[in-house]
Amino acid sequence: LQLVHLGDLGHRRPADLSGGQKQPVALARALARRPEVLLLVEPFSAVDRATRERLHEELIGLRAQLSIPVVLVTHDIGEAQVLADRMVVIERGKIVAAGCTAAVMSDPVALRQLGLCEIAAMLSARVAAQEADGTARLETAGGPIWLPRLDAAPGQRHRVRILAHGAILSRAQPEELSAQNILTGRVVTVTPGEGPGVLVRVAVGEDEIMARITCRACEMLALKPGEPVHAILKTMSVAHGHVAQQTDTGIASP
């Protein structure tokens, strides 16, 4: 119970616990057996969004402390992307996609299996400061970004989910924009999509982000693999649920 920050509830009966307390208590009971692998099946489905996000943070902290593999079974794609380092997509008992979460979530075939139409990527970042204007400044391999204030201390590493439609590309260094998040990267691939659009994969350090733009814009910018490019992201387009603390021990999510 101390591990899940509920040490003062040891005297309570299960029926007297709230929904937000039952989940971490069940987790504590599982951990009391000192398992070699922790299996979690839809562990956060019965709680509200705010409680779910808090439990996500607690689970991330626990896996860092315990250093045991965690297998998470969930139908919540956003939850899987925030929590998992590796993802396995299962449909009708068969594996249809598997690999690191970033690769699976940027694979159009896997996205169709998941019933998603929008590609997203995960960007590694380190909290640098909490600003006075209510934003948090994070450092990435492509430069600083500002997000809505996070409950995190400077130095903590996080993963930020960036939707492909939330990125704008520029060949020239952008100036005098309301959008403050400007990352420097290099074009990896340009893939034609359905309709008048293309998907541009941009390397930012060891990470990659995606941008969905029109064919016309791609031709105007003359985007080709290897070309330098600037990716522009809106601060307010990243929700709190799209940011998760990063640790060295991961969660696999089928």
C-alpha cells in the first residue's frame, strides 16, 4: 500500500473503497506476491479521466522502482501509447502488428487494424523548467518546446504524443509566429496518402515525428529525404493525457 501511496487505508474493507482507490489497492495486492511479471487487464477502465491519468503516473513510477516487466491489456489506444514501450496489436486472436510503440503507431496498416485514421509519434523530452506563464519548458533533441504546465520536477524525462495533423513544416527558419514550438529535423521519408495528402516522417535526434500535409505543399517546399526542415507544433494542441513520464523499464501493451 505504501508503494501506491495508500498506506493509510490498510484498515478499510474493500467495499468501503472508492473506484479510484480500488484499482491501486488491487495493484498492491498483486505486488505483494512479488511477481516476476505483472499482468494488468483493463486496470483503469472503471475510473474517470482525471483519476486515470493520476494512476498512469503512479504505474510509471512503480515500474521504475520495481524493475519488472509489465504487460498491459487495454482497448484504450491513447493509454497504450502513453504507457507502452512496445505494442502488440491482436485481432481475433491473431497478431497483426508488433514492435516498438512509435513504429506501430506510425504504421498505416496497423492504424487501420486499430480503427484509427490519424498517425501520431512519440517525442522524448526532458523537463527544463516550470514557467511563470503556466507552461512547462521541455528540452528535446530538436530544440525546446513549451507545453501546458506539468506536475513534474526539472530533469524528469517524458514522452510527448504528437499527432501528424498537429505539425506544420517549413524549410526556412520560422520567425514571428504565435506557435513557439519549433523543432529542427531532417526529412526521412515522404509517403503518398489517400487523397491529396502525403505523410512526411521527420527525424528529430533519435526520435521521429510525423506531419500530414498536402501534395501541393510538399511540392512547394521541395521536400525530399535528407533535406533539413523545421517542424512547428502548437503548445495547446498537446493534451495532458498525451504526456507521460519516461523510464528505462517498459510496459508491453497487447
